Amino acid sequence: MLTPNYNIGILGHVDSGKTTLAKALSQTASTACFDKNPQSKERGITLDLGFSSFTIPYPAHLGTNHEFLLITLVDCPGHASLLKTVIGGAHIIDQMILVVDIMKGIQTQTAECLIIGELTCEKLLVVLNKTDLIPNDKREEKIAKVRKKILLTLSKTKFKDAQIVSCSAAEKEGVENLISIISNSVTIGPRDSSGEFVFAVDHCFAVKGQGTVLTGTCLSGSIGINDTVKISNTKLEKKIKTIQVFRKSVEKLHQGDRAGLCVAQFDPKLLERGLVYTGSVVKTVYAVVIDLNKVAYYKGNITSKMKYHVSIGHETVLSTITFFKREVQSSESHFNMNDHYLHQDTFTEEDKIFALLQFEHPVLCVKDSMVIISRLDMDINTPACRLAFYGKLRHTFTSPDFSSEELPNLKIYKYKEREGQAERMNDEYTVIGKDLFKKETDIDLFSHLKVQLSTGETGKIEGSFGQSGKFKVYIQEGLQEGTKLLLASKKKKGKESACSPNHDSSPAMEEQAAASPDELYSEITKNYQQFRESVDQFNKSTTKCKDAISRSAAKTNQDLIIMYKPLPEPDQVKLANCDIKNLHANLDRRTGYLKGYVCIEYEQYSEAQAAVEQMNNEDFLGQALKVDWAFVRPGKKSSAKRKERRRGRSPSPDSD
């Protein structure tokens, strides 16, 4: 019967004694362990993952099904620049040993390794190494002091009940006690050998006369000799010749086992790290959706469209991140492509957040893989945490053209606002609006978008109205009475009556007509400042009107001033004299409501009439305006007129 395997990762800050501890514990070394890499020997630090093992009697608290338990040690680098290698090694471990240099305590990479341990495993054992550097008479005091600080740090993590052991790996002091504690702390989770076989390869090398050996850890399923497997990053399928577990040949490999698979006629240069698998469980993905969790110690900026380093297994790729969430938070936490989601510009911890990760190049991954997101481009000499987020895969995009084929199915929307004007009421459920779209805009693209009136009603854009950029808004609940009053059109009969030559002036009109032009103009001057803002805003939106006015030559000695004012009742129209009624008839074709006043000054009466007609015909007046009053103000006489008067001639009819 195959001896079960238990993977323990050894992590910690650089030069804390991790590799020395692995040597002190190990009975069998693999081909890649204890810094056998020439560059590691040259630099004096661990640069790659190292694997070794030792065997202990099968712990009694696990049962009596086996005689021995194989402990595989995964020695991870500690240098800050090799964090992605540490992440790759951490995803295959069952338990973590955090090595702390007792002379230095917790350092930057110690803290990052602790965070990685929280994300990838359930059990932690802290080893205070290098106790031999402390004088005997001060050793216990120093150990107690460092232990207290570490317990305080662990109290903020899920490892608050973790054991802390002191030893000297170099002198092998306390190693036997450490092995005993490891034996008592082992907890083997369920091993499922029924699924598809997935094998995480961490080293690949050729053995003369044998073939190519792929060493790694079985993540799921099982495999046996003569079975055919697929090799990632290639389209090759190879048959397994032999299987070895730390130099012992076995017939079959199960989930959780560390082994070497030997295949024939495969160039080891084609694969450094990757996956070996059966079936279709492994997919090549170009983007993924994950449920997102923030690392509490990360303090960097967090906004959508930023680039982060994403680690899935042994592979790390640069990707662009987009945050989104459910518009209405509910107990339903799983991602569903059929649901609608609200785009988030920044990450917020109050709500359940998902993230879309778009990779710069495709990666291989399996369902429900752990994803760790970091900022590896940050300065390694600063004490800031580089680990930002983590989560589980919830959806994958597997098409090379996913942005056009698959991504449109992800329903993420933004709230965007634009302000326009309600021009008039078409019926009690429909409003005609303008100033949201240009004339050439395809309004059908905005059909069914939400619209809210300033009076409170909400509706949806129903479609275009005419060819000038206007649109129809459907108010499902109907317009309020107050809104109807503001937007209601005058009945045709009412307009004809008001504009009829036989119409009797009301007392209010007669009173207004009795006022002299100078008195009215004085009132305008008095209140002009409060009109100024409305005038400027109106002029900006009536460029054609201004052009028409500027083209009119100042040949007369009169200015026409028209004052528009919102009126509660259409019949409260006051006119200065009958000559303005024709102008009023043109203006009154539009109805509506405008806050404030609008004042337009003309120097030539006939040109003013033409300009107003043009504005009405081409719809430049915008919201309907009612004439409050209009009058003729004596203006400056031209030099020609003055000369004529001096000669005793009367002015021409056009000048009155």
C-alpha cells in the first residue's frame, strides 16, 4: 500500500534559516533541493523551490490505516523579488512552517509569508530559529519576549492558536521536539482520487537512457503506469513509463502525493512549470471572473482598470482588473452570468465584490482555483504589503476573441447622467424631451434607458421624435398634476381666441398697456442683474437667433425688448400694444416652463419678428415661453435721422 503524503511548506524571510531547517529535518533529498542550483550556491540564497522528505510513524490520532506517513517539505525562497515563486509553492501545501530569525523577529517577508499561509492552508507552526546565537543565560528571556510579540501578531489572524517552537537548525537543537510537534499537528483532509487527474509540475529534466522526468504534486484524481496524459503549453500526449516517489517506484499516484512521472520522447525545454492532466478539466483562459476579497494589510490605490499581477498555481500573469457587484445585495453570493451587475470604479469592502481579470497572455487553470492578486512592481525595499486580493475562480473566458464573443454576455453597467429639457407633454404618459442627443445620434441605442424628471417622475426613453435629436419619454405611472400644468399645451381654440383681432383686452392687459415704455424699461434695468444668468444661458443655446439679430442693420431709432416670464395660467398674457400681438401669436406656439427670465433686445422691429419666427419654426426657443409683456423703447437716433430732424423733415415710416 502506498504511504500517504503530507506537504509542509517552509516559508520565511530571507536568511532566516529555512533551507538549514529543511536539511535538519529531511531523510531523503530530491534532485532539486538544498540550493543545488549553481546560482543559489553563488548568491548564497534559495532561488527556487526545493523538495525533500522524511518519514514518521503514522500518527495515532489519524487512525490505524497506514504504518507510516511521508512528510514532504517544500522549501520556498525568502527574497522579496521571488514572491511569485513562494505563491506557486504555497498552493500545493497542507501546512506551513513559518521560520523566524529569533535575533530579528518578524520582518517584511515574514509578514507576507504569513498572509500567503492564511490564504492557502489551515494549519501553521512557527519556528523560532537560530537560538544558538543567544547566550545561555539570556536565551529563555529572549525566547519568551519574541514569543509574546509573535502571539500578538497571530492574534489578528486565523492562526491565533498556532504553536511556537524554538530550535537551532544549524546545531540540530530542538529538531526532535519539532518532529514530534509536527506529528501531533498533522491533519489530512479528504483525498479524492475519482476526479480528473491534474498534476502541478515544478521541475522538468532529462534522465539519460530513461526519458524525461516531470516532478510535481498531484492536485486531484489519480494516475497509473501506461496511462496517457496531456502536457500543458503543448499539444502533446504522452504515456507514463514509470512513477517514483522520492526514488521509490510505485504503480499508482493519488491526490496529494509528491512524485516524478517519466515519459519518453519529450524535450524538457518545452516545459519548466505547468500542468499535466487528463480529460478536459484544464482550460486555456484569457480572462476570468473571481469573487474578490481584499488583503487587510494592503494600502495601495484600488481602482478599476489598474494592472495587477495575478497568480494561479505556478503561473503569474499581468492583468487588468474591473470591479463590479450586484446592484441589490442579497444572500446569493455566487456569480451568475445571467444576472446584472453594477460597475464599481473603486473597491469597497462593505459589499460583495466580483472582479473581471483580463490577462495579457492566456494561462492554464482548473475549476475553483485559488487566485492571488499582488503588486510585484512595488519597491521591495519598502515595508508595504504587496499582496492585494485573493479569491476563487467563478467563470472563465476561453475564446481567443473573448472580448467580442463572450464578454458582451457579462452584463455590467454603469450609472451615467446627462441633463436635458422636457419640451412639452405629448399626452399624460409621454413627454417630448431635447438637449440630450445630437441631431445625428442614433437614439435607438439609448432606448429603454432610465429618465427622471426634476418633478420626480421616472420613465424610460421610448425612441426618437423627429429628426432634430428630440426623443420621447414614457412615464409608466403617468405625469403628476403639477407637471401636467407646467407642460400642458394650450388648446388651439384658446390660442385663436387670444390672438384674434376682435379679442377684448382684459383689465390687466389695459393696465399693462397704460404703462409707459420708459417705466417698463426702468423696471427691467432695476432687476437686470437677477436676469443676467438666465440671459447668458439662453444666448448660449440660441446662436442662430443671435446671428439673425446681428445681421439686422441698426437703421431705426427704436429697440424692441421682449420679456419672457413663466406664468401659472396661459390666459395671463399681457401685451403692450396690438402691434405685438402678431409676434405673440408666433411665440405662443410653444408651451412649457422656464425658471427665471429671458430678455432679448432687438434694434429693428421687423428683423426681430423674422428672428422669432425662425426660432419657432426651427425650434430654437426650446422650452415653451409665454410673453409676459413686450414693448417698444425709444432708442438712440442715428446721425442721419438727427440731420433730417434739424432740417425739419419727418422721419420715414420705417423708423417708427
